[in-house]
Amino acid sequence: MDKIKKGKFGEKQALKYLVKHGYNIIDYNYYSRYGEIDIIATYMGCYVFVEVKTRSSAEYGTPAESVSISKQRKMSKTALDYISKKNLFDTAVRFDVVEVFLTDIGYNINHIQNAFEEVL
């Protein structure tokens, strides 16, 4: 499976996982001039900005470890752009990472809530 197909597969599985666990999907693959956020959802009154990382091995570290400070800054700025456009200034927000590990027989998901704080 090439990198793009692997990423799209992981995002699809993450969407299913989040819906199954009570998240309301608001948007996905949201782009701004600052970057992209894979999934935007609400959960218990909180807006959740989700980065999905899909890996078939941990040879280069866990998927969450690949969410660098630079990526966190881009997500934070993109989230602020979204919040501004939607006028959501008084809304609680958090940043999650969903790791999708591909295996020979399927996949496993690890959902890390509050994976990082807003970084600007």
C-alpha cells in the first residue's frame, strides 16, 4: 500500500472509531493557509482537532512521535483559523492524535486525548 492510500485508509478508520465512541464529526481534511487538520469533531461540548498518523511498523518511532513541534504549531494556527472563521472563541478545544497501526491481519487504533497543548 503506498503512502497516500495508507494515510487515507488510516483516516477512514479513525473517523469510524471516533463516531463509534460518540464523537460528532464536523469536518475533515480542513485546510487553511497555515496547514491541515485531519479531523475536526465535537465531544462533550469540546471541539477536538485530530491528527491521524498511520504506520505499518514502529521502526522509526510511534506514529504520535512523528507529530513534531512544527506540526503542532501548524495545527494550532490552523485551529485558530477555524475558530476565528466559525466564531467559536468561547469554546473549549483540545488536540488529539489517533494512531493507526497496520498489521498483517488488520489494524489497531490508539487514541491519545490531549496529545499536546496549543503551541504558537
